[in-house]
Amino acid sequence: MNITVARLTVRGLLGRRRGLLLLAVPALLLILSVVIRAAAGQDESTTVNILGTLALGTLVPLLGLIAGTGAIGPEIDDGSIIYLLAKPLPRWKIITTKLAVAIGCTVVFAAVPTYIAGVILFGNFENLALAYGVGALIAGVAYSSIFLLFGVITRHAVVVGLMYSLLWESIVGNFVSGAKTLSVQQWALSVARKIADPGVVSSSVHLPTAIPLLIVVTLGASAFAAVRLSRLTLASEE
């Protein structure tokens, strides 16, 4: 991890409109959780629906998209990435540093608020808050690597990322049986199911399948992003 690259990436993420979005999205979840708790009281099914559908199914992918694409996409778009690539720094180190920053953002703005929302809605009963908090963390890691890759391979990373989140994760990954195995959300739910009390959280993917897929996707997307970044250097020099 390179400290200078990390500092510049953090400044780019938090110093633009993305910073406001990173704050607004979890704030919405927490406010909604307070309102629902006040209106409906402590209810297990309501908590599972809010944390599973809204937090893990919508807000976490959105935050991963903001952090992942924002970690490198704007620098490629405005050409400032060339100054970074001119440094004697391995491309894989640039990618891993930016990925670490993106993951850190998802921890702060996605995993922690999801856990707090769970505590607000249901307390610490049945390990629900912890389960979905860890699930949000796991999903955030995978989403950050996927969307960071999108930021390297296309100038339309946000549009492609939204299409992926809305079409694949929200529709295909939830309603098509075979596709559920390749859904990041289902992988995260598998981890959450293991942590929560038995029978509370459901997932269409078993944990022995989910963990290897999470590792393969995270490492594979990061490696491919580093390769494409190297090719971007060659194209720029030409």
C-alpha cells in the first residue's frame, strides 16, 4: 500500500460530490430505521426485510459503486492518472492501494451503518445486527473490487455499475434460480446466515460455495484491473 496514493484517493473520494453521497446514503438508512422502530416497534421480520433488501440489496451496492468507481475513474477521465503512472510504482500497488481505500469507505459508510441500523431496529437479539453488518462488509469488499475494475476498463463505469446492480443483483440474482449462485448479495447473505441464529437469515447459496467465489471475484477483479492499468500506460505512451 502506498501512503501518497491512498491520501490522494481519499481526498478525491471525500472532497467531491461523492463525499456527500457517501454520507447521505447511510444517513437515509439510519433515519429510516429510527422511524420504523418508532412506528412498528421491535420486529424480526421487519428488521430482516430492511437490512436484507434495503441495506444489503440496495445501499451497499450503491456505496460500493460510489467508492469503487470514484477511487480511480475520475483520474482516468480527466487524464491525471498519467502523472501517477509516470511514477516508478508497480501498477498492482496502485490498484491494491485504491482498493484498500474503497473498502475502507464501504466499511465506514456501509458496514458500520448497517450494524447500527440493526441495533436500532432489533437490538442485539439473535445476532441479526452483527450478521448483516458482517454481510455488508463482505459484500462491500466484493463490490469495491468489481466497480474498481469497471472504473479502469470503461469511461462509463457508473452507468455500467448501475446496470449491473439493478439488473443482475436486484432482478436476475434475486429471482432466477441459477443466477443466484453468482450474486454477491447471496454470498453476503450466506455469511450472515452463518452468524445469525439458526433460521433467521436465508440465502440461496451455501457458505462453502460463497466464500471461494468471494475470494475469486475479489482477487480476480483486482488482478485484471492491474493488467488493464498497465495497458493503459502503454496506450498513453503510444
